[in-house]
Amino acid sequence: MTVQKYKIGDEVGVTEGPMQGIFGIVVGFYKKRNQYIVRFSGVQQAYYDESQLYPWHWKNKTEREVKRQ
């Protein structure tokens, strides 16, 4: 059993590729590929490994706020 870091509805950003730095929402998890399905708009979605995602709220924090956690 794989422990998933993100849940459906979590707000994430992508670290690489054409959607890098764009806000997305986790809409599912594809167990067979061990990848998250992230939707960026009503019609755009893609599969990503956990290592390619980060929580969106981190992007909006200052460096000082992140260090305090």
C-alpha cells in the first residue's frame, strides 16, 4: 500500500514541464502508474509523480515564513 502525500482537492504547483508554476488541483490518483492527476482548467489535466508536485501555498510564502516551519 502506498501512502499518498496529496489528496483530492489539494492545491498544487508543478516543478517542471509546460505547466511549471501554474496552479492546479489534485483530482485523482492513478494507482497503476503511481501518479496524481492534476487539473489546471476545465479541460487541461495531466499525470505527475509526487516528486514533480509541491503544495501551492508554499509558492505564496516568503522565504522567511518557510524557514520558520
